[in-house]
Amino acid sequence: MKQEELRSWSIAEPAKLGRVSSRTLRHYDQVGLLPRGSPPAVGRRGRRGQ
């Protein structure tokens, strides 16, 4: 993938596309249901995702 094709997503964007809550996506990530991508960037609140 080219550098300009890479995009950061807020947690709300894929949640809305999948018709689930952000909390649900965080839970899925926590229990290992989501594949690992690149390391999370620092979010809007200045914290790194866990």
C-alpha cells in the first residue's frame, strides 16, 4: 500500500460502518477478535489506545 493510501481511523468510523458501538469494538479488540494492524496512534485525547 502506498503511503498516501494509509489512513488513520477514529474508533467511531469503523463502528458506524459496522453498526456497532465504539465500546463493542474496544471489547472485541481486548478479547483478541480483531486482527492486529499498525500500532495505534495517539488519539484525540492524547492517549495511546490499549
